[in-house]
Amino acid sequence: MKTNQIPPGSFGLPVLGETLSFVFDRDFAKKRYHQYGPIFKTHLLGRPTVVMAGPEALEFVLSSHIENFSWREGWPDNFKTLLGESLFLQDGEEHRRNRRLMMPALHGPALASYFSTMEDITRSYLQKWEKKQEFTWFQEFKQLTFDIASQLFLGTRPGPECVRLSQLFTTLTNGLLAINPLPLPFTTFGKAIAARNEILEHLTQVVRERQQNPTQDTISLLIKAKDEDGNSLSEKEIIAQAVLLLFAGHETTTSMLTWLCTELACHPEVLEKARVEQLQLASQGDLDLEQLGKMPYLEQVLWEVERLHQPVGGGFRGVIKDFELNGYHVPTGWQLYYSIGVTHQIEEIYSEPELFDPDRFSPQRQEHKKYPFSLVGFGGGPRICIGIAFAKMEMKIVAAHLLRSYHWEILPNQSLEVVAVPTNRPKDGLRVRFQPR
């Protein structure tokens, strides 16, 4: 039976709606979920918005009713301006075609060929950290993951150019959620646009060089990629996808690695268990691709980091076809926000959800298997993050080396409070003392 009842909730203030609470209150969605359940209305970024949380609602959005929603119509204009024509904001056939063209560069044999580069760059950072002894890990991980991304995606060697690019991406990221998107030179958003232009200039140069002399990097693979009808990506498309790969390829991994090291330092018993697994593998030889597949406990730890510290709190969509859920009607033209953070904290799924407990993913408990779409730090359904295998491989390589050979402790007098915007991290960036074991 059709209903015209819109979901419960409040549109908040005129014009502003509840945007400020949404941006500044970490528990915005959680409070309302407890008040209204898995679907409620609000008003965000100038539009009436339905917020959805919980596995059933997320399966609806990410999988079973994906055609009711548009990525492009959902994300705030800042994203369209700064991440342009990339896969991230594409819909329908265009998205499917480009995803098919990009998949081989991030999976299978291509992924396997990235192993040694990831490991070499990781080793060089471990040596640097050994010498430094004390540092802020968030900044260091940002540089490390950016070096890996630029070398594998663009073929750019670590060095001053990489550092400059990484700083440009930080400026670009800050502009994604700028509340006041005025493109003036002195505003956060204006600076982000200037950074984007410099990034595009750099990438155009790289793409043209690779068109002349292809190498083993992702850009060269994308230049050569053809779909079943023989179509390939245009130069402009390759550049747009490269921006996305670099952006997505280091922000989220930086966040997860920082929280991984924080939680391991705070939970010596988990650290010990993860270390025993690594030392057992190390006794059989050097780290290699095959060993990466034999780390069940480290996988549990990474899942728990993804659950408790998801790098991205949720996602936006535009409602392009009205729908009904739980007896509520949501009209076309609304914006939809789905909450990953709330979904990962639901007590019916995860016992004592505020605790860091990798054993919840053990073969005996498998809490995330009770309902599909319970663990969605990388999204889910046909549009699950295209770089998930790349990210997991990189995190395992870094974690394996840290656990096998190093010891770290969190320095006193710092805040580990969660800061969610623009990237989820401990407030002071995790300052540590680091030494070989």
C-alpha cells in the first residue's frame, strides 16, 4: 500500500537546516537514530535530506535499489568542482564502463606487481623513523601512502615533487567540506580550487609523457585499456580518474594506519597476538604475496579498525526516483545521507560496540555476518571501493613490518580524541617514540 507519510525528524532552522549540527556534532546521526530509528528526515546543505542507517537501509541504498539514487546528484557541489569527472561522481552506464576499464589496474596481476614497490617504500620510511625516534605518525603515514600512490599510479619517484603534490591534496581535501564554498583566492574553497588546478597541470604532463613512453604504472595501464567495443578513456578522463586514485589512494589508508597503531599501542594483548602471528610467518621466510594471505588475526584487527574508525563516516546520494521504506515515503529531489558510523555501532550487531575487540570477527563469533551490509567502511554492493584490494595489501605490508621488527609507545600529553573532518584521525596526530625491537 502506498503511503504519503514522510520520515520523522526535524528540518531545523530556515535555510541552514541542521547543517551546523551535522558538521560539528560527531553524534548527530547516532542521537537521531536512537530517537527515530533507521530512517529520518533533516535538512542539510540547503536540501531536504533523508538519513538512513543500519544494514537493511544500507543494503537498500547500496545494492537492491541502487537505481533510485544518483551519486552525482547527491554529493555537495564542492565535490563536483574538486573531484570533477571522475568515477566517484559518475552514474549508470558511464560509471560501469569506466569502472570496467579501471578494474584491471587495481586487481589481479597488476596488484601483485605492486608488492615490491609498496614494500621498498615502506622499508625506507621504517629506516627514517628509526633515525627520528620521535615523530607524529599521521603526517608520516600521509607521506608514506602518498609516495606509494604516486609511484604506483603515476610513476613519480618519491622526492620534492611528491611532497608538493601531497600538500596540494591536503589543500584540496580541506575544500571538500568547506561550509562556505566561495571561490575567492583567500577562502578554503578558493585555495582548494587553486590546488586542484596545479594538480591537473601536473597530471596532464604525466599523462602526456606516458602516452609517448608507457611504463608499468597505473596511468600507462589506463592509457592502454580498452573495453569490449574497443573504446578507451580520453586524456581528460584519464586525468580525472588519476586525481581520484591519488585522493582516495592515500587519505583513507592514512587514517586507518594511524588508528591501527593507536589501538595496538593501547591494547598490548592484541598487539602481542598480532605479533606472534607475524613472527611465526617470519620464521618461514621473508614477507611475500603468499604470506599476506595467511594473516587471519591481522585481518580481524584491520576489520575492527575499519568498524570503529571508518575513514569516511557516510555517503551522499540524490534521490532520483521516489521510494518507500519502513512505511515512509521519500520524494524525488531529496538528498540522501547514509551513515556508516551509526551502522558500525548498532548493539544488535556488535556486542559492546564502543570497545576495540578484534575477536568479534573471529571464526567463532563473526558478528559482521549476522546481516549483510553490517561492515561497510569501504562501501558495499556493485560500487564497493574499487581500491579495496590495493588498500588492504598496503596496510598489511606496513603492519607486518611494524609487528615483526619494531616497538612504539604513545608519547604523554597529547589528545587522542577523534577528529572526523576532513580525515578521521586522533586530534594530535599520534606522537610516538619508535624503536627497533
